[in-house]
Amino acid sequence: MEPVWQIPRPALFWLLFTVVALAGLHADHLTPWLLGAGALVLAWRVQIYRGVWRYPGRWAKVVLVLMCGGAILASYGRLYGLEPMVALLWSGFILKLLEMQRRRDALILVCLGYFVAVTQCLFSQTPGTALATLGGVLLVTVVLAALHRRAEAGYWRPMGTATLLLAEAVPLMLILFLVMPRLGSLWTVPQPRQGAIGVSDVLAPGDLSRLGASGDVAFRVKFDGAPPPHNQLYWRGLVLSRFDGRNWSRIEPARHPGTAPQSPDLSVERRGAPVHYQMILEPSGENWLFALETPVPESPEVTLNDDLTLTRATPVASRWSHSLTSWMDYRAAAGGLGDGRRALETALPGVANPRARELAARWRGEVDSDAALVERVLALYNRDYVYSLEAPLLGRDSVDEFLWRTKRGFCEHFASSFVFILRAAGVPARVVVGYQGGEYHPDAGYLIVHQYDAHAWAEVWLAGRGWVRVDPTAAVAPERIETSVADLLGGEQAFLADSPLSLVRFRGIRWLDRLRLQLDYYDYLWAQWVLGYEYRQERLLTGWLGAWDPWRLGFFILGAGALALLPVLLGQLRLARRRPRPALERLFERYCQQLARRGITRAQGEAPRALAERVARERPALGADATVISALLEEGMYGGGKPDLADLRRRIRRLG
């Protein structure tokens, strides 16, 4: 194999190290067998380098490709989708490593490596992910630099070259980030819902209590002015009106782009001062959103539904920011409910939960208004009921079992039983799920809503008042509405059971709590100013360019790019002047100067051997020395030899 095609040893070392690092980046998204296949390929590659094993043959490679494709299809059930496509990319990456023999193969691996590194950002956009991706890109660039150096350059010099290259690219990257418009892709890759944590559109006993085991952030909120009181922070997400005897589910609401529902049953009258806020949502894989009561969205991507909930046109597959205005003082459907809506909001299936039905019928006859019945049911929860994440399992008659046997449950148990009793008494009622409260950042002034803040409550229709929020949890555990689940149930074993290393567990340790809040603040700034920059870009460009057009924007990008690259060019010129020339080049220049003193001037582009032949013709006395000097110079400059520099310097000096 010719030396020019060989892979330098430092490049091979950095390439193997980079494969291990990229496997670590994707460890959460690749199946164990894919990671195991990568480890096997690495071991095989090392054995090839040691001369113990051979490269796989053509048919062996075909079998490996078919095995990987079949295994991906078996693992994910499809080849289309984000995770299967990343798995295919990873498989091609590691299999190419196995057949790599020449520098050209290594360059193909470098190109694949860049894609493998940046696909991590398809799954997460946190600051930690950005730093990890940057580290992966740096390692791939180190491999690229090592491939263009000789092995004698050592193992660490490519790292310096790669770091310098990335540093030189930073100014241009910043300019492109600031001014380039965000263009939507020509295709979409659906994000899988599997593994996502959050509120669901089906509610069964125990569903929300399981969210109490997660310390993940659901969303963050920044209010324009003073925030509402904690006990008013009800983040409505879904209205559940259908009950099958155990599960509550929603009826797909009508959507429209306006600011008020079109259904006469759900007319809304907004009163009082509005609340303006910006919300940054974490990926959920769903298209329903959360907001304070009676919201008006500002984003064209968001529609207001007839049940006063919000829906996005596409699922929230990555961090997403939007602004809202809510009126928390309102009257909804105060004019009355139509027969169809009333029948829907009072429907109960079959004959399940007979004791709760009997209780509802008896109380219906003992009170003279729906409001009095609501108070009677709330008073029931003031007796022997316990608010807890650790609720016992319930059977077929879940409401009866909760009310008369277990008497222990989370918010969904209280909301479900409350709505059931009211419906059994003929009062329109429904379950609402979302989040309640949140944690204020003491320094940054924004609200952090965690998954363990998930909550369920009820809405009851009362004559003359319309739909009224009623929270049965407040009757049994009012401190839950005033504080948070972390403060109230932080000592239970089920709390943060799925997040054993969450810093929320150590809120009582002051310095750890400060560290947690500071890390969250960095995450918030990243989401607001980097991921959410698109919403400020137009305002920024208008301030810089005034009434801009495509031509003006294009010239601005070219000028800004040239300005960003100017320090890089100046630095390279300065380094070029300061960098010493090789000794053989300096000796060749000295050799030409000595000949010029004898009246022989080297022509432009004339090689040392051609120059020596001309010296022999024009000055035969100098021909022998010129021939020896030119041969030594050519050997050292072009042949890879190492002539004695001291001897060469003496021979050139004798020419003068």
C-alpha cells in the first residue's frame, strides 16, 4: 500500500476513541444490541490492527448489513421514523469502520461521524446536549486533522489544530445564527411518544400519582407583571367529559382560529385585568397545550378549542416557546347549556358504583340547589380521607371502593369521585387535567412547573354562573393548593421514585438547592435566547436594517460574514509571518543568492536540478559543486531524505 493512502496511527487512535464517545452520546436512544454491535466492531478493528484477524469478506459484509437492517426492523417495527433512521445511520457508521483500509475510507467515516454527532440534537436541545454535541464534533474534527498529518506529528497536535479550526468558525456561526432566517424542513420526522412523560388524554386512578415519581420539568413561565397567587395557578390542559366506568377521556373539541368559542353552549365573557406571560414547554410528543383559564394565544400555530383549551397544529416534539394572555375572571356558558351538551356532561355508563349513585340520589333530595349539593360533596372529603401518592389499587367499582374502603388517594381519585356523584345527581360536571402551582425561581423571577405538579380538578355548571372550577383536593389537603406536592408529600417513598438523583430531593440542603436553581436558570436562558431566538429575530433585524428587503439582507450577511472572518484572516497572516520557514528552504534561498553574485540568476519556477545543469553549462568551474548541492536539496525537499545541513551549509558558503 502506498504511504499516501495509509491511515496514520494517531488518526486511527482518535477515530476509535471518537466511535466510543459517539456511542456514549447516543446511549439513551440506541438499543443495547446496537451498542453491543459497536463494541464488537471496535474489538474486531483492534484485532485487525494487531494482525490477528482479517478484514471481512464481501459476503460477510452483506450478511452483516442484512442482520443490522433486520434487527432494526425487529426492534422498532419500522424503518421510517427518527429512532430507526438514527439506528440505520449508526449501523452504517460502525460497519464502515470494519471495512476501512485506506485514508479515503477514513474520510467517509469522518463525514458520517459529523452526522452521527449532530443527530443527538434531534432528541434533546438542552445546554448539556449542545456541549456534548460540540465535543463530538470536535473529536470528529480531530480525526480529520490527524488524517492530514504524518504519524510523526504525534497524537496531540491534531487536537490543537481541530480546536483552532472550530474557534475560527465561531464568528461566522454567530453571524449566521443572528441573521439567517429559520426555514422549515422539506419533510418532518415524527417523534415517538414512547418514553415521554406527561399528562395523558385518558385518566385512570393512579395515573397522575405516577407522575409524582418524576422530577422532570413540564414547562417554564415568565409573567410580564406580578404573577397570580399560587392558589390561582391552574394550568388547564384537557377537559375529560367521557366516562366508561373507570377511565375518563376527552371528546375531541371543535377548533377554530378565533379568540372565543363558536358554540353557544360555551360562550365566554372575560372580565377583569388580563395576565400576559410567555411559556417554554418541554417536549411532550402531544399537541395539547397548557394555559391559565380563558387564554388567548398569540402564536398562529395555536388554536382555541370550544372547551377553552389550546391545541397546537403539530405535536410539541422539541422545546417550544409561545406567548399568551389569560383572563382568570370569567363566565363560561353562563347563559345556559343546550340539551345535547347537558346530556353529555351528565352521562354515566351502566350501573357501576351503586353506593355512590344511591348517595347522590339521597343528597339530591335533601338540598335545594346545585351549589348546595357541591358543598355537601366537598364536606364529605373533610372526614377520614387522606391525600397521598401511595394510593391502593382499585377494582371495577373504583368510586365506591375509594369512597368507602380505601379513603386514600391522589387528586384524580378525588376529582373522579366528585364528578361522578354530581353527574349521578343530574348536575353537569367534568374532569379537567393539567398542572397546579409551580416553583418560583427566587432570583430570575420565572415559574418552574414539574411533572409532579400534575393535577386533576372538576368543573361544575351552575345556573347563572356557568362553568365553575371546583377542586376537591382543596377540601382534603388545602395546603396542596397553597404550596406544592414537593413540600407536602416530599417525604413519601413514591415521590420522585423514578428520579432518584434529582436535586429536588435535596431541597432542604441550601447549597444543593441553590445549585439546582442556578442550573435551571442556565437552562432557561438557553431556551429563551437560543432556542427561542426565532421570535426575536425579525424585531432585531428591523432594528438593524430598518425596512429591509432580500437584497439588503443578502448584502448585510455578506458584509457581516466578511467582518467575522477578518480577524481569522489577520491572525493567519500574522502566524504565517511569525512561523519560521523550513531550514532547507532557507538554504535553497541562500544558494540562489550565492549564484546570483556569480552572475547566474534563477528563473521563476526553475527546479534545483535544472538550475545545476544551467550552471554547469554557463560556469563549468561551478558545475560539480552546484550538481551536488542541488541533489542534496532535492533529496531533502522532495524525496523525504534528511541531508546533513551543516555540510550543505558549508558547500553553499564555498560558492561565494
